[in-house]
Amino acid sequence: MAEEDSQASSPQPEPAGESSAAPLVEAGAVSSWLTENGFDHRLMPRDHLGIEIITVEPQFLIPICTALYAYGFNYLQCQGAYDDGPGKELVSFYHLVKLDDNTDNPEEVRVKVFLPRSNPRVPSVYWIWKAADWQERESYDMYGIVYEGHPNLKRLLMPEDWVGWPLRKDYISPDFYELQDAY
């Protein structure tokens, strides 16, 4: 890995005397490959398992995911979403695995897209990995993230006429519940 590659995708150190809120993150194999091939992204610290995490802007998700698929990440293990907190961003994430001959220790990467809660829209990766179908529908149903280009984006867990997004941290539960006879 060339030194300039790791610096291109990593946060730059601040001048002496200024404190940095984000630690310097070393580029991994996936980030280095993306940088070498001209794909704009940012690095996050690795997770507790040491898996590389990259973030991309919504408009670059499809080109980067297509490149990662061509690079060998042929399995979408998990797609999901979470809420950073009331008034903060929503996050759509993708856990990708490179399934090849190395079955004991496959290469993995997480891709995250941070979205404004006022209009959370991101392209669907359904056309790259069909496994995203119901996973994107669940993220839409629970968080209100619109996956543009999804072939059947509708509620999966909640009734079609449900108002709101139940897993958002600023969600206010309705003060009524329809109770049905359990017998």
C-alpha cells in the first residue's frame, strides 16, 4: 500500500496544537483498491471484529457497489439501517462478503451511507444483490428510508396505512392500540 493512498482516503492530521476529534484511520485493502481506481469514499475506524468500514455519498453507492461486486464481493450478508439519534442522520449499511476459495477467512467490508432524516433517499442495490429485496423493504418500513429503484418498495412488517417509522428514535407511539381477541 502506497503512503499517498492511505492519506487520500484517511482524515488528514491537524496542525500541532489542535486536537482532532477523529483518529487517523489506516486504509485497508478494500479502501486502497477503491482509491487506486478513483472511487471517492471515506474511512471509519474498523469495527470490534476488525472489519473495514467505508462511507459513501448516496449518489456514489451504485458505482462503488458495482465495483465491489466486480472486485469479488458477491454476497450481501446483511443490509440494514439505524438512527443516529433524534435530529441526527439515518444510516443505511451493507455488509459485503467475498465468497471465494478462502472459506475459512473470507474478506469482508461494510459500506455505510449517512442520510438526512428529512428526506432519506438512496439508490437500491437490489439490481446488484437480489438479497437486498426484503432487507431494504424492512429498512424502509422501520426507518422511512426510500430505496430508489427498488421493484416493490412497500411496508413489510407494519400495516400499509401505518403512520410513521417505528424504529426512529424520535418516533412517538400513537396513544391508541387496536386490541384483538387472542382466542
